[in-house]
Amino acid sequence: MPDTRVVILGGGPAGVGAAYQLRRHRKAEVVLLERGDHFGGNAGSFERAGQRLDYGSHRLHPASDPAILADVQRLLGDELLDRPRHGRIRLLGQWIHFPLKPVDLLLRLDKSFALGSLRDAVRKAVAKPDEGDTFASVLEANLGTTICEHFYFPYAVKLWGHEPAALSGIQARKRVSAGNFLKLIQKVLGQVPGLKKPGAGRFFYPRRGFGAISEAYAEAAREAGADLRTGWTMTRVESANGSGPPWRVTAEAGDRSETFEADHVWSTIPVTVLAKSLDPAPPAEVLEAAGRIGYRSMILIYARLGVDQFTEFDAHYFPGADTRITRMSEPKNYAALREPAGSTVLCAELPCQAGDEVWSMSDEELGELFARDVAGAGIPFPAPPVEVWTRRLPQAYPVYLMGYEEPFERLDRWVDGVPGVLSYGRQGLFAHDNTHHALAMAYRAVECLDGGEFDAAAWARHREEFARHVVED
Ligand SMILES: Cc1cc2nc3c(=O)[nH]c(=O)nc-3n(C[C@H](O)[C@H](O)[C@H](O)COP(=O)(O)OP(=O)(O)OC[C@H]3O[C@@H](n4cnc5c(N)ncnc54)[C@H](O)[C@@H]3O)c2cc1C
């Protein structure tokens, strides 16, 4: 249907996935506007020090929809590697392999922690406590106090910046993939050879960094005729007739400004930003609701060391309150790269809030913080880093504070009712989703567009599927 015009806002997986599918199935003319200088959004990559680097640890999970996985495999060919997961968690002063392995747990797990966890499990089997509604109560009811106090609770405070009792139980149900003790045990046993499910303990990763997935979608969309632009920030979405399509989307690149006419505007940018850019503007109570939900930010600290390899592990997880960072990855190990020789870059993830005192720390201060944290965990840098630099993600994670559902639903309901405007993707649906989920949303949106008409009832059914997405770490 070449007369139908879709303008897509945002060039992360949700944006480029839709651009490709729309053109592949000849459903619409496509213009995609991406504010940044790359495709992939938070799931993108960039090049520095002779290496391709991601915005924090990213892996493509085998849980991906098989049709989407087949497309990714076809688009990337031999570049997509199937790799074993090989990480470690710092727990009560010990390193435990992640994914959890039975023998490793027996040998290394702090004995009082192991006994406490078992006691909790038995207690729960006798009388399961009420789940309640908070992150703290849901996890405590399902996993017991020991695992929560030593692992999930301090991790949650660092990750989301709030006490576990102030967070919604939905955060626990969506984010913690082993939702109860039995599942946790099943996961551990699932690592035993012979009991292993296909894909368990493995992940897919492109040789040239995670961003290669979105770049391949963008390139295929371009080849199929889409107009994809980086460096263009959407500033306004205005109805030509005062109530619905056609929409006029204005975007700016430096001192240039352009307006694009669209029958459909598909937005993958934060729904809070979209609401403020729409004309006609939302009612005051919707804008007020948009102000009551927010995203957690993250600083990525990159340290280049003058050695071939720092450790053999892909990622180190730091749940404890004794470190500020939550995770450190060594990108070379994700794709088993040996090049560049004599150099490896580490990436630390430091959650914070855009504008807070951490956000404004200098690279030098952040480098020192990184060095202190790893030294405290017993894995000091072998020598001071050759260089340190940072990248900042203003919207890394949606924060589900207790009661967030009410303002989010108010905002979501209003946006959903604006004719010709669709908000989806991780930022658009305020969802904690993985890349394969963002791609799945893009594919479903394209299925809903037929003959230029968007099937809102079918989309509503897909939204119910999206609500069941479980986030993989
Ligand atoms: C630290 C971290 C680790 C993660 N690890 C994994 C993992 O291992 N595996 C996994 O599958 N997922 C992982 N994720 C999640 C993954 O990054 C997201 O699922 C994915 O990026 C979502 O894609 P999206 O297109 O919905 O949103 P985004 O990637 O957020 O893309 C939105 C895009 O909109 C653009 N934009 C915003 N405002 C405007 C504007 N006004 N005009 C134009 N463009 C605009 C942004 O620049 C951005 O490119 C991780 C996320 C983080 C933060």
C-alpha cells in the first residue's frame, strides 16, 4: 500500500524492526527519525579503541520468537554467534558462577546463606506467606528472606534508586526470571548435563557488537526503500485538521528543520516525551500523570586496560551494597575476540538519576569509583587504565513505584485513543522489555496495518501478550 505514510520516531530495535517489516511487506512509505548518531538506541554499539562496544551488557536471548530469531540469523549470517554464558556474581565475599551451577553452589556458597535459603524454602512449603503488592513482599513470599536480603534487595536499591517496599510487585514479577524457589532450583538443575534444555545457559551475540542487530535491520529497511535518518530529533507532532491524521511531524537536525506528513505516527520514544510533543495537547490531568512516572538513568564507565584480557568472564554482577556499580562486562569475551592485542575495554554500569550528583561526576571521578569497586571485590585492575570515558543513558529502566499503574494507565489510555498515533517499544509502553520483545512489538504492529488501516482490536489483543513478557537478564 505505497500511499500509506508511516513516520517512525526512534531508531532502536522497535523502530528499525518496524521500518524493515513495513517495507518488506510493502505496507507503507517509511520515514524514521532517530535523535542519536546510531541505530539501536540503548541496544546499539559504537567503536572506540579498535573495539566495538555496547551500551552495557547486551545479549540476544534464545527465548526470542522463532520467526524473529530466524530473521536476525538471516540478516546477520555467520556474524551471529551462539555463545555459552560465563559470568560471576559477587555474593557475600564469594564469586558464584552465573548461570548458577550446582557444584559451584555447593563448594562456594556461604554456608549460612545456603542454610538460610533452605530454611526459608521449607518454611514457605509449610505455609506460604501472603504475596502482597510490593517488590519486597512478592519476592520475600516466593524466595524467602535470605536471598532477598543478601541479593535482590540491595540490588534493587542500586538499580532503581528506591527501597524494595516502595516498588511495585509487578517489578518483581516481570524482572526476576526465577519467580519462586522451585523455579530457582529448576534453573540450577537445568545446568546439569543431561537435564539441560536447548538454549539453557547460552545466548546469541553478533561478532561486531549487539548493535549489529539493529544496524542490519536498518540497512535492510533502507535497501527496501525506507528513508532512515540519524541525528534528527522529533520536536512536534501536529494534527493537520486539529484532531487526527494526517499528522505533521517536525524534526530538527542542528539548525535544519523539516516537516513530514504522515497517516500514521509510530512512536518508540518515551511516552512521556511523546505526550508533551502532541498538538492538540493532552488534557492537564494527562500531562500531570506523565509527570508522575519516570525512568532510571545509567552511566556507562568504560576503562581501557593495556592487557589482552582482564578475566575470562563475560560479565560480573555486583548485587551488594558494598559497590556502587551493578555489573561489569568485558566486551571482547562476548564474542571470544582476540583482537585488538594488548588492549581490552571494560564497561561498568552505574545506575543513577539524570541530573543528580552522580550524573554530573567527571570521567576521572567515575574512573576512580570503578577502580575502587573492582579492587574492593578482589579483582583490581592490573595497572591504571590507559583511558577512561563514559556514556550516559537518560532512560535506561522504567521505574515501577508503588501506584505507578494509575498515572501510567491514564497516560497510556489517552495516547492509545489519539487516531493514527501508536506508542510502543520499551520506552513507548513503559515496559522493562528485552530487545526480542521490542522487535516482537514492531512485528505485531506491522501485522495490524492492512490496506492503510490499523486494526486497533488486534493491537489490543497483542498488548495482552506483551503484558506477559518475562524479562531475561
Ligand atoms: C544496561 C542495559 C542492559 C540491557 N541488556 C539487555 C540484554 O542483555 N538483552 C536484551 O535483549 N535487552 C537488554 N536491554 C534492553 C534493550 O536495551 C531494550 O530492550 C531495547 O533497547 C529496546 O528497544 P526500543 O527500540 O524499544 O527502545 P530504545 O532502544 O530505547 O530506542 C528508542 C530510541 O528513540 C530515540 N529517541 C528518543 N527521543 C527521540 C526524539 N525526540 N526524536 C527522535 N528519536 C528519539 C532514542 O535516541 C533511541 O534510539 C538492556 C538495557 C539496558 C539499559
